[in-house]
Amino acid sequence: MVSGRIRFEYGLDGRSVAEAGPGDFFHVPAGVVHRETPGKETGQVIIAFVGTGPLAVNVEDSET
């Protein structure tokens, strides 16, 4: 995170939560279903993808 805050929900039914702010790093392993929720203020983030294959695969919301 460069600025702002972001919340990550992941794990079984998105019950695990991690938040990141300026200077924080967050690693999402390949294949982990997760959701990013922006904070109240606009933020800037640097994202790096490593490997081959699709960068992201959107999945249906677990509540539908």
C-alpha cells in the first residue's frame, strides 16, 4: 500500500480478514479466493503478478 487503506476478506466464506495501510505488504497465494474492499479514503496500491496464466478469475459471490 502506498496510501489509503484496504481490507482483504479470504478463507472459508471470507471469514478471515486482513487490513493493509501505507507501507504494508499483503501476499495472496495463487488460487486463494479473496475480496478487496477499499477504505473510506481513496488509496494507491502497487500490484505485482508473478507466473503465467490468468491474472484474476472472478467468482460468484458466496451469498448468491
